[in-house]
Amino acid sequence: MTTLADATLDARHQGASCDSSPLPPAARCAEVLDGLVGVGSPVRFACLGTADGRLVAAPGATAAGQRNAAMSSSLIALCESFAREALKSACTHSMVVTEHGTIVSVRVPDSRRAHVLAVGADASCTAALVLRTALDTATAVARILDPAHAAS
């Protein structure tokens, strides 16, 4: 059984040789996300969307994935505005903690900042581990989408 920690480690290292893959970037990103969601994993969804809310990749690519991409894009945009207004600072991520689990949204750290990643896990997973997983996965996705920026 693959644990969330194992999936996180896989996400950290995926993309290191992404230039040699024949798959298009969206398919490589989908592979990274597929590694997070699986049998025995506390991750219930992972999606990558554009800044304007369109789905790029999600395991299964369902209507729920499209909705999650749209909502995570809106949430991170609102949080970025709130952080600028309230604290004169940049927002690095957004975390929603519920009685059933945790959702983390993060803007993918590439040169264009045009993508948002969201990861949601059930309550068996600590908020800190969901956050670490989302941040590491966003970095792995950035390596795929913008290898030149990730290398700098």
C-alpha cells in the first residue's frame, strides 16, 4: 500500500527528467496527481487548473474535478487579494480545514503563475501533511510546466 508520505516523495522527484518524456505536459501533470489519489490514500482529490478556473489535470477528470478547479482558482484569487489588502503581503497558499478533512490550494510556482493546484484529504491525514503534500506537488508540477524556471 502506498502511503501519502510515499506519494509526496514521488511528487518531489517527478519532473526531474520531465524533458525526456514523450507525453504532453498536461498528461505528465496528470500522472503526478494520479500518484496522490489511490487505494488506501487519504487524498480524496487533486486537481490542477488554470488561473481562470479551467481544469488541466485531475485523476478521472470528472465534472467534480472541473468544479474543484474553478473553486480553488477563485479561492486562491480571493486569498491573494485579502492578503494584499489586510497584510500588504503575498499569499502563499490557502487551507480549508473541516471536520471531514483538509483542502489546500496553492498557486503553482512557475514563471507565469498561471496555474492553481488543489489537494483535499480526509480527516485521517493531518493538516500539516496535506499542506506539505500540496506544496511539494505544486513544485513538481512547476518543473513539468516550466522546466527552465524550475532549474533557476
